Amino acid sequence: MSATERASGLAPWLKQFIRQIGLAALWNGAEATEQDSNLLDALTDDVFAYMGRPVQQHLPVFSRAEMRQMYEEALLG
């Protein structure tokens, strides 16, 4: 599987994971709120805080903006 294929699979996987752990009720497909935006920022910060080095060492290398966009697409639709 190519890096592009793996990367494109992140959003559906993350959405399913959020459903499985019971957080799906937090997002109802409505317009993103400031609280949602803060959560997306926190999730993105966590990725780089805990996985910053591996994220930068393996292709594809994602920027903070790209990582946040993946979370946004997965969690807010």
C-alpha cells in the first residue's frame, strides 16, 4: 500500500475509532464551534508532542495544518 493510500485511510479510520470510543456524539455535523476548533488544535498538538519525531521521519511528512485538516475531516465531516 502506498503512502498516499495509507494517508487517505486515516480519516475513515479515525472516524470509526471516535465512534468506537463513544465520542461521536460530540460532533453532529453542524458548523464547527470554537470548542471544536480548540479540540482539533489540542489533538494536533498532541500528535506533534508525542509523535513529532516519527511524524517528521516517515513519508509522507505532514504539516500541522495538514494533520489538523485530517482531524477536521474525520471528526466534523
